Amino acid sequence: MSYINKVMLIGRIGETPVFRAITAQSAMLTFRLATNELYITGTETREHTEWHNIVFTNQLAALAAKSLYKGQLIFVEGKIKNRSYTTPTGATQHITEIIATSFKLPGDAAV
């Protein structure tokens, strides 16, 4: 049996994307994406912002690095990945990332 790990987000890029060339064939582009939810409590409308760690890899990273910028609206499709790492002080940190498989900018064809 196969299960599905698929995420679709529409939001704004919250920081300048960071591109890293790892080797001649591999690269990464990372940034944080803000998504907003509006909800009503009594007579008041409230907004909640959720932040997502987005990771583009390899050819998709190189392509996205040419066109993405802070504040831009973007549709990202990908999968959730959880990982842990150790900080220089020895503490274990856990992070949830969205590993992008495609993206689309409003008015553009999907990439």
C-alpha cells in the first residue's frame, strides 16, 4: 500500500531566497513562505500567519533562483519532510520543511 505525502501552498515569500551551489550538479534554494488564515471570533475578524520552510533542489533551485524575490506571491507544490540536526552548542533541533517539486507564479505556467 502506498500513502501520499503532498502539500500545496499559496503564500508570500518572507525573505530573500538563499541559493547554494553544493556541487556542479546539485544546488539548493531556501526561503520562508507565509500563508494567512482569516477567522471570525464573535464579531471580530482575526488573521493567523503560518511560516513554512521551503527547499528547492537541483535544477528547480537554479530555475527558481532566477525569478523569486521577497514579498512575491507564489504557489508551491511538494512534500513534507521532518529532520533533526545538532547545533554547534550540542542541542538537537527539529525542523519541518516543504521539499518543492514545482512552483507557479500568478499568471505564469507551472514550473
